[in-house]
Amino acid sequence: MPQKATDHIVKSFDEELRRLREQILAMGGRAEAQLGDAIQALARRDSDKAMRVIESDKGIDALEMTVAQDSLKILALRQPMAKDLREVIAAIKISADIERIGDYAKNIAKRALQLNQQAPLKPTSSIPRMGDLAIKLINAVLSAYANDDAEGLLAAWRSDESIDEMYNSLFRELLTYMMEDPRNIGASTHLLFIAKNIERIGDHATNIAETVHFLVHGKPIDETRPKGDTTNVAING
């Protein structure tokens, strides 16, 4: 009988850790979809979709709260060690990064609403390409997390530099538009904020990659984080 009781406890602990990971992946899937919808709302000038993105962010916030509560419960009742402890800590850290990705997607949608009330500006077409890179990065790091694939995520981790390079190019293009015609300043400013939001999303995705690597190996990635943002301007949306 004592052996059966022990087995039951171990199995229930495994189930708690599995459910925690499933919650993270569900949360990440929502954030990825939210970003995709925000980019579409901008590209297609779809204000209704932008409003839905803004409203849907509440669901991501609720999931983060659930992850936090379940993680604290596991820490208090199970007192996990080694990889089990890293699993719980990783869930807390990854959920925080995903929540921020959701916030940035919401910010993009809010600015899309503003841009939809103005005449289209040519650089708007560059945003979807940048957003697509960010979405692929999010998808890659979440897949690595789902499969404990620390090696596979390294390529994704390095790809954040491509997002930074695209941001730098768009930054310079938009500055040119603003200098050529002051009437472009309003719309260009919104696009700059949107581009910066996407660049920050890439940073949070690389945070997740680093957390997954630590989860699997118990040590940080033994490389300098790739960083290509050379604008040296703090733009927060």
C-alpha cells in the first residue's frame, strides 16, 4: 500500500507539471495569433479586427495569473528540485514574456486603429514582413519548449538579429519620410512605435529561448545574445 501511495503522488506531480506546460503553450499560441491578427489589422486597415485583438488580450492576462497560481502551489506543496524546479521557474518566466508579447500585440492594434483613420503610408508594407519574422520566432521557441529541444532553438535565438536589422532599415526609411514632408510625421510616428513593438517582441522571444535552454541544460546559452538594433533611440509604445 505505501508503494501505491507514493506512485500516486509521483503521477499527480507529473500531471501538474504537464498541465503547467500545456497552459504555457496555450498562452503562447494565443499571443502568436494575437500578433498575427494585429499585423493583419494594420495591413488590411481592418479596425474591427484591431478591436478584437485589444479585447482578446484579457485572455492572455488571465492565463498568466493561472500559471502563476499553479506554479506557486507546486513550489509550496511539492518543493521540487533539479529539473522539476527549473520547470516551474521556467513556466513563471516564460509566461511573463508571453504576457508582454500579448501587450505589444495589443499596442500594435491600438496604433492600427489610429493609422486606419489616416491616408496609407508606403512603409506600412514593411511591417508585415517584420511581423512575420517575429511570429516565426515565437513559433520556433514555443515548439522548442514543447519538445525540450534546446539545440533546435539556437537557430531561432540567433534569428532575432534579422528582426533588429529590419527595424533599423524601417527606422531610417521613416525618418526620411518625416523629413521630406512634415505631413507624414503623425503616421510615421505610429509606424515607428509599431516597429519598435515588434522588435521588443523579438527580444521577449529570445528570452524564452534562453529560459528553455536553461530548463533543459541547467546552464545559460554560451554565446553573446545577437543584437542588431543600432538606432540608439528608446521608443516605447
